[in-house]
Amino acid sequence: MGDMLSADEQIAKRGKPVMRPDQPVERAVRVLVFDDDPERKPRLYVCTGCGSGHSPAIYACRDEEAHRAARSAAENCYTCKTHNQCQDCGAQCDKHWLVCPGCRLKRMLAKREHVAADSFDYCFSLEGDGFYGSALEAAEAGEQWVCPAEPLRTFSLDAESILDSLLEDHFEDASWHDLDGTQDLLEAIDRFNKAQKQGSYDRDEKRVCFVGDLAPANDDAEEACSSGPCDAKRTEERE
């Protein structure tokens, strides 16, 4: 009995192309022309999969290049497309992206300053939706990379915006010089701002830190084994 051929080999033997999941799919294109045009000049290139049309008239380039672009858009129809190829590694990625998540992370990390875990206290997750009191706390929560927090931004009043708000509902040329006690107000606001000790932390998006190696080893399995079936097994082995 002869060697068994794989499905791909059988198709290839019959002379039909073998399409891999990571290959772009070029679809047949219908070319629409005006019925009364004696030159039969293409007006629209239509994807036979979904029926979406692509006009060369929308491309700001030479006529030949415009027709080539419109045909290509129909052959590689975005509506029918299921995925893209990552520009960096070639892996499949969502069709809405040109780069896969892993390579996007690499690109982002390459543009930022890398700092040590002991160089800051508070930090955020890379996406900014997690806030932690330390790099270790972030690691224990499962974070691999974090952004350090910028220095505390304390509560404060902006004297200029307060005065502008006061004046905007009055006559057109109203100014600070029309107010009495302005200096007392400015000094009071300055004392108030200096007295603040609380506020908010913002994510420093120019710096990152790898914290994935800070989390302690997982001892859950060992603890479960010391009081569960594994303990009974050890007793049997000793006997």
C-alpha cells in the first residue's frame, strides 16, 4: 500500500493551490463599467464576497495607480478579511491592528526609560487601570510591567481661573483692577495651596519597570499538600 498523503499534499497533487491560514486571501473581483461607455473603462471594482465596491476616483494619484489601488482594495477586501499579519513578527493578529499585542508591547517598551523597582514607591499598571503602593504589591497582583507614579499632585486652587470666572458675567472691560481685596484673596489662596498634603498621583508614561520577577514563589500547592491527600501518601510511603 502506498504512502498516505496529507490533505494538503493531495490538493497540491491535483494542481490546486493550498491556502494557509496565515496567507492573505485574494478574492475574485467584478469590474463594473458604464453600459453606454464605448471604451468600457472600469468605474468600480467589486468584491465578490460581500459586494462592497471600490472606486478609483477616490485616490489622489495617477489614473493607472488609482485603478491598481481600487482593484487591490477589492481583492483584499477589508470587510471579508478575518485577520492581519503582524508587521514585526508575521503572526496573525486582529484585522483592526497592523501589529500583534506582543509586538505592540515591545515597541512601547523600547520607547520608554527603564527604571529599577526600588527607585519609586507608588505605581500604575501599564494601562493605568491599576494603582499599587509598591512594585512588590503590583507583582503580587499579577502585573509584569508598571509605570511609576509621578510626584503627588496636591489639591490647589487656581487664582487666575477664579478671578476670570468672577469677571466673565460682568461688563466687557471688567478686570482685576476693579476688584477690592484682590491681594488678600491671592495671599489666602497661596496659604491654602501650601497647606494641602493630599491629592492625586498621575502615571509617568515616560518610564517603565519590570516587576514580574518580584512576586514570591507560589506556596499554595505546598500548603495544600501538607494537609491534604499528599500528606496521607507520604505516611503510606514511610510505612
